[in-house]
Amino acid sequence: MRIDVFMLMLTLVSTCLFGQESSVGLIANAKQLDGREVEFVGEAIGEPMRRGDHVWLNLLDSGGALGIWANRAELPAIRYFGSSAAQGDTLRVRGIFHRSCPEHGGDLDIHAAALEVVTTGELKLETLHAGRMALAAGLLLSAAVAFLLWRARQKGRERV
């Protein structure tokens, strides 16, 4: 009970001070925030899932990801979605939080009233590390030598 009160107080204080919720705060206080307008900031990840004139987006912050239901006509131009190849655009969403959305089968979501791109993402440049490449080559060479020695031993046993 004390932890619930503490989490609610922490969420309310952070909302008042910073004006936005974290995914952890939304999930921890879902019952109290159900049906209320919230603001959430996160990285657009995965792919947009188009459903008629609406779209599902997933926004990720440091605590987890939340589903966002938005009108396609009001969707800002999102350049990058987070993946292994790219850092996604950071979006700010303001909308109605649903702990158990009746429209979407009881899912926890936010129905966006406003969406904006806060920062544009970028492609991730993968670099090859010389030390790791040398280690991989050494391990491959060791495995090949071990296989050849094992094979020669097996052939020696077959002759006898």
C-alpha cells in the first residue's frame, strides 16, 4: 500500500514538474490515469501499422513501449523508425490514456490528440572492430585445425 501511494505521488510530482509521463509511471498508475489526458515522449520504433484512416505507432522510452492510436491525416512526417539500423525519431504525443481500451480489445494505449516530432532520428553506422575480427578469425582457424586433427584420428582408427 505504501509503495502504491509513493508511486502515485512520484508520478504526480513528475507530471507537475516536467509535464509528461514515463511508460513506467503510466503503467504503474494506470487505474488513476485511465481516461485522462497525458503527454508522453518516446522513440518511434518498429513500423507504423495502418488501419483504415488511423495508424498504430509504438513509442519507446527508457522504461518500455506504449501503443499510440493516431489519425493518419494528422500524423507528422516521421523519417526514421527505431531498429537495429536506425535511431528512430523522438515524438511527443498528447492524448487520452486508456488502461483497458474498449475500442481495441482491452489493450493499454494512448489515443493521440496531437503528435509532433521532437528530434529526427538517424541511421546507425556499424563499424568493424579489428580486435573482434582477429578473434573471430583465430577461433575459426582453431576450429578448423581441431576438426582436421579429429578427422585424421578417426581415419587412423578405421585402418586398424
